[in-house]
Amino acid sequence: MITVPTAFAAAAITRNGLAGRQWVAKLPAVVEALCTQWQVCIDGDVMHGYLSLAIPVRRGGEVCVLKIAWQDASTRDEAAALAAWGGRGAVRLLAVEPSVGAMLLERLDATRSLADVAIAEA
């Protein structure tokens, strides 16, 4: 079970009122259900941006990120865009659960720069 970061929860509630409070309250159970559905286990601390949580997870030997976003006009089509790009120039989408605004994504390596990789590989 995850703990939703306090600052993220407070911002979601401030922006979205009761709907935000209800969404935040459901997040731990949603993450647990998605971990079961996608057969992943949590592999690091919960991170967040403005509208979403990002939870490092592992599926067997594969490192991934479970991202759950508040659904609005700015996030609604993110999975479709990632699917269309197919990992070319963007993070690879591994699975999606649109009913809860969740995506399973490849985990990028912040220590590896594409500037150090041959153009064909990059």
C-alpha cells in the first residue's frame, strides 16, 4: 500500500475540491489493484508531478513506472499519444487502464543521456 504524498494530496484537493479529496482517498487502493492486474511490485518511493503520481514498479526483471493522473483535458489523451509514438522519441507505453487514468510505462534512466549514444540507437 502506498502513502500519497501530503503536498500532492493537498494540491489535488485545493484544485478539485470534494472530487479531488475522493480521488486522493482512492489512490492507494487503485495502485494496489493495478499492481495485481499488471503483476508488478512497488520498487521505490512514490513521486509526483502536478497532476499525477509516478510509482516505480518492477515486473519480473523489467523496471517500469505506474503513472496515475487526474483526468482532465491535459491528461485525457496522453496514453493515446504515447501509443501512437510507440516508444519512438517518447517513453514506451506498456499498458493502460483508462478508467482510472493509469499507465504502465517503461522506466527511463536519468543517468543515461542520449547524447552519449549513437544516433541510430538513440
